Amino acid sequence: MSDTSANSVAFVRTETVPPSPPPFSTTGPVKWAKDNLFSTPLYSLLTIVAAYFIYLILSSTLPWILSGVWTTSSLAECREVLDGVSAACFSVLTERWNQLIFGFKYPADQYWRPSLAFLVFFAAVAPVLFYKLPRKLLIITALFPFVAYYLIWGGTILTPILALAGVVAGYVVYGRLVAGSFAAGFFGGIAAAFVIWTIGGWIIPDNANEGAWLSAVPSRDLGGFMLNMMLGVTCVSLSVPLGIALALGRQSDMPLIKWICVIFIEFIRGVPLITLLFVASVMLAYFFPPGTTTDLFLRVVIMITMFSAAYIAEVIRGGLAALPRGQYEAADSLGLDYAQAMRLIILPQALKISIPGIVNVAVGLFKDTTLVSVISMFDLLGMIRGPILASTEWNGVYWELLGFAALLFFVVCYGISQYSQWLERQLATDHR
């Protein structure tokens, strides 16, 4: 009896049992496929059908792409090399890449100028997109438009210097007047910048471009994907602040300001963009003083900016309407005036709510820049449908060129979309 009791003493483990790995079916790709592709019989059937169609598409397109030719100088040579085999003729991309990117008139020995401006663009946009970077880097953002203008267009350096002086003067006037009236500061700043810009046009001599550091390149020589990028970046950058001003003006208590904004927004939203582009090409020059020559690029920028600003204004108005009334009352209780309340409390929250809508307008605007080809501006699609396909060497090449254009636009638009989703996650402080 005593031996039995001595041998039945409970054993107490002195160390924990190492954790066992989870079952293979509950982690990794298997779990993801089970939850997202085969969670129900209907989803399983749809997954199988979709996989079958994907297989049909890839089985016909991948051999066509992988067997493509890159080294010939014409479509006829491509067909001789392929000898009846169905494959892509990517040689048009290697032969005409410079026209697809820079247009067919931009000087070939000056390609480094827009390329350098494109690299500087990333440094300039980084402090705006990634708000955790030092605010001192915003000086690069402020100077970028003037540096990029001089790099791309060249000519006399007095033009960007006087434009910069006009912006600085407008900022100073805005800072002095905004304390008394937000509207007076805003429009006073614009008026000061316009006055200095106009005076600069008078004092710059006609032969100022002669002997310039960088040779002058007229706007009619711009083209290719470079033109799409320039229009997209410029118009989005200008339409966002203009859209904010229109949204605030539409909610103004002053009837004149309110109805001007309402009429402008509703009229622009009711007119197709292609109509506005024809107006920019044909009629807008009549609104400028007699004897002045207005650059076509500037006219197109004005019309596209007005078009997108009207849509952004409605997006931001929805963000303002989504804020509870308590936010406005909190700003009043702190003794803030209208400009301070909008800058510090109302607009930051409204813009955060409006991020998806603003990005949607920006993506649509960037894709709509291809419409400038209808007014004889040779953007990427204009180059494809015009000089490249009209040449005897490459007449008949469609899928390769249009696929390349689709790839470029997809990369840019997908990047914008992913950044907006990242920014929403960073600013989602109310869900943490």
C-alpha cells in the first residue's frame, strides 16, 4: 500500500510545452484561398469559371508577348523575322520611344531637361504627399514650378523670376489682408501676382530668348507622355485650391459670391470637357487683350483646371456637409474668425473625408488629358494616332502601341489610388 502511494505522486512539469504550429489549412495561402475563393459553393464555382477564362486569355496572349520582336526597323521586317508566326512587334517601341515620351518636335539633344524636371518633381512632391517629412522641404515644392518651367521651356530666366516675384508679392498681400478679410486677402493676393506678371510681360524684351542659357522650346513642340504628365500635374495642383475656394464660396452667406460660384459650378459640370477644349483652342484667345498671343498650353490648362475644379468643389462641399454642426460651434466657442476656423478645424476634417472623391477626380482628369489630341496637341495618343501610325514603316501596328499607352496610364493611376488608400489609413485617427 505504501509502495503504491509512493509511486502515484503527481508529476508537475517544470517547463512549458512548446507551442505547436497551427494546422496548415488555417494559415497562409490555403486559408486565404478558402476564405476568399472557396468559402461557399457558389464562390467556388465562380472561381473555377474565372480561372478558366484567365487561362484562355493568358494562353493566347503570353506566347504572343514572349515571342515578340524588338530589333527590327519596320513592320515589314518584323513580319519577315516572324515568318508567319503570330507575335508582337515591339520594335516600334524601341524605334519610336523618344516620340512616345517627348513628342516628335522636342529637340533630341535637350531630352535631359524634361527628364531632370521629372526627377526634381519627386523631390518636390514628397513633402506634400508624406506629411511626416520636415516642413522645411516645402521650399523645394514652392520653387519647383518655376524651376520646371525654365527647364522644359527654357528661354530667358527673367520669366520664371518675375513669376516667382509675383507669387511672393501675392503671398505678402494675402498675409497682410487676410487678418481683416479672407476674401480681400485671397483676391488681393491674386491681383498682386497678376499685376507683377503683367508688368513682367511688358519689361521683358522680345529678343530676351537670344543668348539664353537654355534654348527656348515653344509649347507647340511639347508632346508625348510628357505632355500628359505636365497637364495632369499642373491642372490637379491648380484645381484643388480653386475647388476649395468654390466650395467655400458656394456656402457663403454673401448672395453675390454664392450665386457666382453656383452658376460657375453647375455650368461647368453641365458641359463636356471636349467642348471646353474646343473653346480653349478657338474662342478663349478673344477674352485676352487685343494683340496678345496666348499660348495654347496655357489655354488648355485654364479650361481643364476650371473643369476639374467644379467637380472637386462638389466633392469638398460634401465633406463640409458631412461634418457635424458641433465642429463649427466649437470653432466659434474658441473665438476663431472664419479664416482661422476653416484653416485649423473645418477644412482639415473635410479634406480627410473628401480624399476618395478628390482622388477619383484626379485619376479621371489625368486620363482625360488624352482628349487634347482632338485640338492638335500631340500627347501620347496623339503621337500614336498621328505621326507613328501615319508613317509607312509602322502603319498597322496597334496593339503594341495602345498596350504601351495603357501600361503607362495604369502605372500612374494605380500609384495615385494606392497612395490615397495609404493616406486614408494614416489619417483614420477616429477608428483607432
